[in-house]
Amino acid sequence: MSKRASKPAASDGSPGAAPVPPPPEVVAEWWMPFEDFLAKERRYSLYTVRNYRQAFDDFYRWLAGSGLWGKGIGALGPREMRDFVIEGQRRFDRRTLHNHASGLRTFFKYWMWHGKLRVNPLLGVPLPKLEKRLPQFLTEEQMKLLLSGPERLLANEGISPHEAWHDRLAMELLYGGGLRVSEVVGLNFGAIDFESGVARVVGKGSKERLCPLGRVAIAVVKKVRDEFAVDQGASGPVLAGPKGRRTSVREVQLRLKRYLALAGLPLDLTPHKLRHSYATHLLNAGADLRLVQELLGHSQLATTQVYTHVSVARLKEIYAKAHPRA
């Protein structure tokens, strides 16, 4: 769920004033059990849990500011939730509003399972349509340039050998294996079968999948393990600092910006865009859509199908340049 809003939320649900968090007793009763469920049972990332909390806080402020909190969440229905959505459109962009609604649906379902709510008040409430956005990706040449960044900096003595190979490995796993950045930083040496070149990855919802990493990524993993890793055992982190501390998602994000700048690429490109590039390049080369779905760990084929639009756009571009009748 996105944390960006067009205007700051106010304590009374109106734009302009500084947001005020829900009272401790509200957090203890309604949020803390739900947070435990998200973190321990669903095993959602800290980023997702944080964004769900932002949705909960905003929802509480709206209820309190509208005078609806005193009636109880159980008294809410589609009419009230439509008002919430309409009011939210004045404060958030459409994608943020959709993400907040998604978090609240999960919140309502949780409390229905535990008997505190009889119905999901968001059920059937329409949301504003999202604009269709194709995923950003890098060309194969741009990827080669980006991946060469650590070696170039090392040659110029701009970074240490450990930094260079650490950063190269992070990008190889994002692009060569199509892993999410959270999966990359959570990967241990014991999860990799070095003989077959396949990693067992724990993705969203604690779902496991097998990811071929490619010969180049495997070679880089071996070098990092053998020459730089403090803990080379099965539980040792694949990505770690000089003292063995596991690398964080934020560190990978910040380090990537250095190489984007070096390659002359947009600095707003995120580690996830390397995963987009992985999927797009596979489909451009003729990979089966269902196979790419499995490799990415998507539960729904529709999530993967967005990359076919990118591939078709690329094919049309090639056709327009190459065909005499285009």
C-alpha cells in the first residue's frame, strides 16, 4: 500500500492539519491483534504492515472526524464506506486509495473471522478506476551497462572489492533470478542448490517457489561466499556487510541509485524495475507466459499478463522500424 498522499491527513479527516494517531486503547483493541496476524501468520513484509497501519490510522481519523466512531465499526455499511471513498479522493491519488481499500478489506475480513464484525462494509463499494500503467523496464543494453557499474567503480578504486561484488550480486539476483528485493535480502546460502543453479525462495504469503538464478548469478554468489562471507553456512545471508550483518532492503535501494547515476539512467528506477526487466526480456525471447508466472511467483496469471502488453509494444516498435509496409 502506498504511503504517498496528495495532502496530509488531518485529525478530523479533513486536509490541512497534522495527522493525529488513534488513541492507545484503540490501537490495542483493533490494530495490534491484526498486526500480529499480518506479521506472524501471513508473514507480510515490514513495508506492507507499515502501509496497512497507515490505512488503519487514516480510517480511524475519518471515523472520528465524521462522528461515526462512537457508533462502532460494526454499524458501518456500504453507504458510509462510499462516503469514505468519496472523501478519500480529495486527499489521495487513486492508487493510494485503492491500496488503502485493499488493506481495510483484509482488516474487516480478519475481524469477521474473529466475530467482531458481521459483514464487510466495503463489499460492493465501487472505487475510482485506475489508469493502466505499463511496467517500466530496462533494455538488454541498459541492463548490461548497469551490471557493469560495480566493476567500473572497482577499477577506478571508487569502492572496495567487497562492495563491488556485493552490489553486483544484488543486481544479478534481481535481474538474473527475477527475485523481489525482499526475497534477495532474505536469501541464505542454504536455500541455493549450487549444482543445479536453483534457489528455493520464500515469497509473498510465505509461498515457496524454485527460481533458476542463471550461471552468471551462481558464479557471483560463489565468489561472494568464498571470498567475503563471514558466515558461509546454510543460514548465512547471501547479501551481508563486511561484518556479516544482513543487508537491508533500504541499503539495496540506495546502492542501486549509485549505479543508475553511473549508467546515466533515471534515478527513480527501483529494484523492482530489474524484476520487470527480467520478465519482459523472457517474454520477448519467447518464454511461455505460464512459465514466467511461476518464475515470478504470481498467484494470478492476470498479474503476469501486463508484461505481454510491454512485449507487444516492443514488437510493434521493431515492426515499424524494420518492415517496408509499416
